[in-house]
Amino acid sequence: MTVRDILKMGDARLLRVADAVQVFDTPQLHELIADLRETMAAVNGAGLAAPQIGVNLQLVIFGGTALNPRYPDRPQVPPTVLINPVITPLGEAEEEDWEGCLSVPGLRGVVPRWSHIRYTGFDEKGQPIDRTVDGFHARVVQRECDHLVGKLYPMRVRDFTRFGFTEVLFPGISAAEDD
């Protein structure tokens, strides 16, 4: 397992559309997932997409079993490996909430997301995943999957009066916890 460098906004690799994973349950795929987990844990991430570490594959991980200091007031999301995801909104309702991103360190913005979604895909062994979720869980999935189509959350911000530095907007979260 290796902690990988996370690409930052401005790197053209973050704007690519990721390729579908074709083969599951390989040593290379398991090593990539281990690296994603190690990297996400090292920076207190709520999720991480393979493109964020320069790997152009439709693979995201998210969730965990411990309280996340970057999102101290949010409910826990089950640890998940999601490959070749498809997100389907269930209804028209949206929720706005604050988001951050490891590729956009030190900043937060209010982003609209579908309130209730169904997501499908596969785990690392190629077993199907099919979940219906809402709230923070739905937000995390949508944010991570945006990376697979070359989107960063600032591209979804509608009101830039609600976008700024974490240390100003949320003084209780240290800069070290937000990078």
C-alpha cells in the first residue's frame, strides 16, 4: 500500500472522462484499491476517485467506520468500493450543502445535488452493487462519481457568495484537516 499524490484542480488529468474497468479481482486492481484507501485515510477523505491519483478508471471509494474530522457533523457512510457506477436520480428534488474536495484543498462551496438516488455498479470482485440512498451518502457518491466524468465540485457551484476558504467559513476545521 502506498499513499499517492492527489492531483489538484488545474491538472488536465482531472478533466478526462474515465475508462470503464474491464477486468475485476486482479492483483493490480486490489493494489490500486489499497492505495486509494491508504491515501484517503492519510488525508481524512470522505471519498476518493481513481482519477484523483492519476488513474483514469471508473473506480471510487468512499465511506468509513470512524468519524471524519473534515465532516464532523455528518453521518457515517458505509465503506464502499464502487466500480463502473451509474447514478439515477429518484425524483427532481435537490438539496444544497457545503462540499469540499481533496483536489481543491482549503476551499468549500455550497453545491446542489439530487436528494435521493439509486446507484449501481460493481465491487472489486465484480459483484453487483445496487443501493438507494439519500442525504450525505447520496452527496458523497455523486461528488466522487463526478470525478469520473471530469467534473470538480466548483463547476457545480451556483452562488459564489457561498464559496470560500474553509478556515474562514468553518474556523473549527483546521487547514491541516482540510488538505
